[in-house]
Amino acid sequence: MENLIVSSSPHIHSRATTRNIMRDVVIALLPATVAAIVLFGFKAALMIAVCVASAILSEFFFSLIAKKKQTIGDLSAVVTGLLLALNLSTKVELWQCMLGSMFAIIIVKCVFGGLGKNFANPAITGRIFLVIAFGAVAGGAHTVFTPEISAGATPLEIIKSGSGTLPSLFNMLIGNRGGAIGETCAIALIIGFVYLLCRKVISWHIPVVFVGTVFVLSLIVKQDLTIALYEVLGGGLLIGAIFMATDYVTSPMGRLAKVIFAFGCGVITVLIRFWGSYPEGVSFAILFMNILSPYIEKIHIIKPLGGIKNVKK
Amino acid sequence: MFGIRYIGNTHIPHFKRTASLASIDLPTPKSVLVPMLQHIGAPAAPIVQPGDTVEIGQKIAEAAGYVSSPIYAPICGTVDKFEEYLRPDGRKVQAIRINWNGEVKFHHSVQPKDIYSLDDLITAARESGVVGLGGAGFPLAVKLDVLRKNAIDTVILNGAECEPYITSDTRTMIDRADDVRQGVELLIRTAPAVKKYIIGIEKNKPEAIKTMRETFKDLSCVTVKALPQRYPQGAEKVLIYNTVRRVVPEGKLPSDVNVLVLNITSMAVLAKYCRTGMPLVRKSVTLDGSAVASPKNIKAPIGTSIKEIIEFGGGTTGEVGKILLGGPMMGSAVASADEPITKTTGAITILSKEDVQLPNETSCIHCGRCAEACPHLLKPLLYSNSLELTDKEEKMKILDKNKIMLCVECGSCSFVCPAGRPLVLNNKIAKSEYRAYTEEMKKKGGM
Ligand code: SF4
Ligand code: SF4
């Protein structure tokens, strides 16, 4: 019994680590990843590989050059790369995928000081960068099961332009529709959501309020239940609400703050979809609320147990 | 949706492997080292000299002030010498070394005490040497003193025992139910203003709950409340909220909301003192942890070295990383196994090398787990973040606004943090900086 370690309490720790949390997110994304490859074929697999690999390598070389502690082990770069790939359509070139991934990791995350210091979600910002730099990235692609060109338009584009035929609701659920490779299969995304809830990685507040807000507002604006359902299942709402708006770093803590944050995301999404120039508004909505997140957190102060109001001095 | 029914939010492992094991007695050790400070307050003043012969229960040190507590000889023998003892918190105090002379004899002062009034009870509490056995070591007499005001309407007996491994209070409730009952009866007799007695026990101790319900079946003023097993259920303010829904404001005491919280074992020991006159000289400790060969509850004289208890208990297995006085959440790590157990020791926890590896510290991912785990609904991440600031005023403003002083150092936040940040340690640092700052401000007359 020599060499006893003496350090401050507590002396035990839970098994949750950043790495385990990120691993859970990757596992939750697996159904959507598999669906993407099945629905959109070999190109989808290549895109995923390129995005993930360039995300990891960007972080690795950044840390190396900036002489920082190597952090790729926390798996957050894998999550970013995978999410970015799943948010792009097969119309995007592989070199563009690589560029988006590098932008997300280096400019949005590493330059601000790495994981935890970034103010916006890297995958979302990477996608927006590609939207702005190279035009539409979600539309124009069709699944291997419906080769007709007209099926390439996303349901949201069809609703917005008023021309073309909407896929059946069944096809919407299994993901047989145009869109980004990972956003189409609603069932796969919901399986991931349930997994994250069971593992207590996220709480239900943000996804449910976000999706609920979009649904209710669409119903009010369009007065049509079917359209409202397409608004929920079409576009990137599910993947955004489940996997990107729930990002710890860029969403507020506290249940009420989370609800306000998600409500804001929903409102902006609907505004852009119905009145904006883009057919899809989920990414912009999340990015905007990311920026507001610290302020929302400040508005909603949880009163400490036994805390008394500070007397103005 | 936003309401909270019970506070205290952390699931930690229980490991209550010793819950079904009654304490076994340690044979009298060859020598004991009795520190003069085993409580909060002033160290006791020795009244024996080296060379004196003492008997079990003989007073060897007198309480030195109102907040202090007398100390009694735990074994028969000769006072060898006065030594310097370094407490785990870094304070140096005097300690008396007593060598056993082979006898087991009670001192003649060990006589039953008659209790007729609250004064008698408080005097008995002072003389019994009992201090808060739950950990902090606040003298019991000082706690009972608030009953004089006649304002206290509820007494809560703390049997939550929420730390992993420890089962000594659990065993008190099962093995010494009569003592617990007598303790409560003493209070009922001498403090008529108290309307209600609540015994709070975490749900994971069904046997203790059953025994206590059985014991107090016929006393309508006593309720046994089964509490959810969430850490830190036994923290005073948490327990008060979860049993009577009263919030103790910042900087106030439980007595300000007319509640008194007493450790259940403390009351049992006081009852025994009144009945037999035997002061607090032995302590039942739980010996457990991942590096303990066979977990046990062991009753040993105060001042026995940790090493002796471990050897009697069957030794350790594997590589020992840390030895703790207390449990793994709030206990303090000792530098050597030669250190003695004291009045406040409820457990000796020995953890393997593997278990005490400090987590790799990475940056905060803002996951909110620490805030969710905090029983006082604080935001521990903000304290740690503020320590990185160079602007002192700004730092103090953040600490002040976010109520750093409410932190009870329960350990929950560090336990859950996936980034492995030493949040509790940072809280302690932040607290002492904040304390120094407010002192300074007061001196300047600014506040
Ligand atoms: S801030 Fe203090 S009271 Fe809150 S969980 Fe951490 S140690 Fe416990
Ligand atoms: S638990 Fe750790 S990582 Fe999560 S918010 Fe608190 S300090 Fe940050």
C-alpha cells in the first residue's frame, strides 16, 4: 500500500466520455447511412468516404501544424464528415465534398479553438458554404429506384414550383424520393432518434418541438394536412432536427431554453420555405439559431435551489 | 414538463454489498492515535499527561468552547505521548497515542444519565462527544441547541446514505432500531414543539425501511419516508427539500425554515449514552471498494489505524490506488494507511489503481450534464470557465451571479462530465477566491 494517490473528490467517474457520446451519434446515423447507400448507390458511398476522410485528415493536419493536442480521437470529426455527406445530393462532385468538409472542420471548428468553442454547427455551415458557393446541393438527384429525371426534384421544390408529381407518402417514409442522400429515409432517421433517446444522448425537446412547429405552421399556412406532412418528411427537416439542431455545443442548455431554440428553428424554416428564395430553410434556420443560442441561454436562468436575488449594489 | 419533484439527479452505482452484514468487532488494537480535532470547531484540550493510565470511556480531552467536543479514551492503557497529526484536509493537530495494557475495563464515570429536560439532553449530547457522524462533524449539542427556540416543527433523521459502498447507517437502522427509537423518544419528551419526525431513507435499503416502519408503528408523529435513490439524497438541503418541500435560502440554516436535520446514527449513539453512559469511543465503519478482498462492516475503537482495520477485514486484492476516509463521491484520500479513523469516519473505501485513473481532460462540449446533475441547480461549467478569465472583477461577477457559495461539493458534476473536467476541484478553488475577494471588499467597506 505504498504510493497512494491523493487527489480531490470525487474519486469515481461515470463512463460517459465525449468519445462515447460521439460514437453513439455515429451509431445512430448508421441506419440513415445504409439507407443512403442503398437508395443512391455507389456515388453515395464514395461521398461519405470522402467527407469523413477529409474531415479527419483536416483536423489531424490542423492540430499538427498549429502544434495543438491531437483531438481526432474524440470522433467529432467523424460525426461532422458523416453529417455533411448525408446532407448533400449525388449531384455534388467529390472534390466539392472534400472542400465542404475541410471548410467545416478548419474554418468553422478548429480556427475557433476546436470542439466546444465553435459557435455554429460545422456540418451545417459546411453545407451552407456549398449551397452558396456552388448552387443547389440537395435537389436534382434521384434514387436508383426511380430513374425518371422528373423524380430528381425534391418534394419541397415540387410544392414550391407547383409542377411535377409528388412521390407517394409510402415512398416518402422509406426515402424513395429526390433529395440529399441521408435526409430522405424518414424511418432510418427515426430509428436513430429513438436510439439517441434511449442512450440519453439527447432529450426529446429540440427534435419534437422543431418538427412540431414546422408541422403546425405549415398546416396553418397551407390549410392542408397532406402538404403539412410532406413539409415534415420532405427536405432536411428530420435529419436537421434530430442530429444537427441537437448539437450540444451550438444549442442552449436547459429545457425551456431548448424549447425556445427549437421553436425559433421551426419558425425560420417555415418562413424560408414559404416566402424565401430557397425551397429549403432548415440549415439556415439552425445556423441562425446557433448564433442566438448563447442569448437564449441567458434569458432563461434556472434559479438555483436556495438562491436569493442579488441585491443591486 | 419543467417542474421538478425531487432534486438530486444523478444515478451513481450503489455497491451496497455490505448492507446485509452486521458489524463485527475488531479485537482491541495494540495502540490507538486519537486526534484532538475530529469535529468542526475548536480542537479539544487534552486533560491527561503522558504516562497516565486511562480506561475505556474516560475523558481525555475537554471541549474547548461552544463549538467543540470532548474526547474519551477508546481503549484501556497508558498515554504514550502527544503526536502531531496531519488531517487529510491539510490541517495539523495534536493527537494522543494510547498503548493498550491488555485490560478491558470501563471507567467509573460511565454511568447512565437521567434526562428530564431539554437542558439535560443538550448537556448529555455535549458530554457524549457525539458529532455529526454523517461526515462534517458538527457537534450534536450545537445542533440540538436550536430546539430551545421552540420554533422547530420538524426533525428529519437522515438515513439516506447515498454514497456508494457505505452501509453503516443502514446497519444502525437494522441492528440498533431500539437505540434509534429511544433517541426519538428522548426528543419527543424534551422538545414538545416539534410536531413531526421524518426518517428519510433511500429506496435501495428495503430492510432498513421495513425495520424502521415496524419500530415506529405506534408513534403517529414519526413517518418513514422512502426516497428515490438519486445522489446526493443525503445532502442536508436536498433532503429537506425532498421531504418537507422547504427551501433553505442562501446563507441561512435549516433552522431558519424550522427544520432540524440529524444523522440517524448520531441519535442512536446519544440514546445509548443516556442509557449506559458510554460516550462515543467506537465507530462502525464499512470496509469496501474495488480493491477490498472481502467487504465488511467493522466496529473499531476510534484511533485505530486504517491498516489494522484492513488487515482484520481480510486485506486488499490487486493494486491499491487510493484509500479513502468516507465514500468515493465526497471522501478524502489519505496519504498513508497508518492514519487513524475518527468520529466522522463512516467508511474506508479502497479503490484499485484502475478505478482511480483520472479521466483525460478535454474541452467542454456544453452538453449540460453537469447542470442537470447539480442538486442545487447550479451551472458548474460556468465556474470552471470563469477561472480561465484574467479579469478579476468579471470573474467575481460571474461567480456571484451564479451563486458559487451554494455548491456543496457533492461531486455529481465531476462524476458526469464527459469531458473529464475537474469541476469540483475548480469549484473549491473558485470558492476560496470568491471568499477572499468578499473579505477584501468588506475590509474596504465597499460592500
Ligand atoms: S456544483 Fe457543487 S453542488 Fe452542484 S453538482 Fe457540482 S459539486 Fe455538487
Ligand atoms: S458536463 Fe462537462 S462537458 Fe458537459 S457542460 Fe458540464 S463541463 Fe461541459
